Amino acid sequence: MNVSEDKDRLRSILERDEYTVYHHESNNNTLSEWLRGLLRKLMDLFPSVHMSRGQESITTYALAAIILALLIAALYWFAKQMVRQGQIRQRLQLSEDELTWSYRDYLQNAEQLKKEGALRESVRFIFLALLFYMQECRWVRIEKGKTNWEYAEELKLGNDGLLPLFKSGAILFDRVWYGKEAIQEASLNEFYEQVRSVIQATAPEGGARSEAR
């Protein structure tokens, strides 16, 4: 029998049902033994607690379910973070006219749009008011085609205390404007007040008086 025939014979043995079942059961037993070992280590922390064999099996399955749930939760959290990172890297679209507006123009238009019920457009203008205010304070430099992620990186050097509001605002803006997600008026008002409060607290005295009116 040559080498080729030996390989074919070995392959046919490995593909038999009894070997496949044995391999599957072996993997299950390995996982079960690992869980039981983990359970015993946990039980060593509580020497006064004793379990019957039946209780140990039930607890092992419960432990497996908990570990699976934790893995699913971790994967969900990781996926959510990836989505958020993707959102904040979205390129910001601005027209030539919009590049000439001041943050005050954006705030005034945002308020008017809110009164008209155009909440989606109002969210965009509130976010742009924050962005253009950051430029007026020389914390960022607005350029066409720049991403919110790039603005966030600039803001780290200019005023990192404003970073949480900018990031949360960028995510809200992307969800509502690009993702077309509905927004409640209460959430819009909260975002508006956060931006207005930051401007009043950090703007030069003249600018603060102007926004307070």
C-alpha cells in the first residue's frame, strides 16, 4: 500500500459517522469538564456550601448560560462602539453659503426651524452652531470634506473639556440627519440648551450677553 492509499484510508476513517459523533462528544465533554472545573474553583471560595451531583449539573448549565450571555453582551457593546466610531467619521457636508455663517446664525435658524416643526433640520443647525463656535474660539478649523472625527482630534488640543458634548452631538446629528432617525422635541431642547449653555459659559463677555438675550 502506497502513501496515497494510506491517506485515502485515513480520510475515509475520519469521515465515518462513528468518528464524527465521537469527536463531537469529545468536544462537548471537554467544554463540560472545563465548566465543572470552573465551578469547583468557585465552590472552593465557599467551603460551607455543598452540592449534589444533580445540583452540580444544573449549576454547570446555568454557568454556561451566564458565560454565553456575557459574550453576547460584549459582542453587542463592541459592535455598538464600532457603529459609533463609523458615525463620527462621517464627512460633514457644507455648502459655500453655510461656510460664511456664524454660530449665532446657526442658533437663530435652529430655533426658528424648531418652532416650524422641522426638528431634523434644527438638530443639524444646533450641531453646526457648536462647530462654528469652536472655530470662532480657534479650537478647530472648519474645512469642506473634513470629518467629525478630525474635528474631535483638533478639539483634544484646543479644549478637551468640550469633547464629550461634541462627540455626543456628532453622534446625535449623524443618527438624525444621515440615519433619518426620529427625534423627540424634548431631546432636541436638551441638546440646544447644552450647546447654548456652553457658549454662554465660555464665550467672551460680549458674545455671552448676545446669546443670553
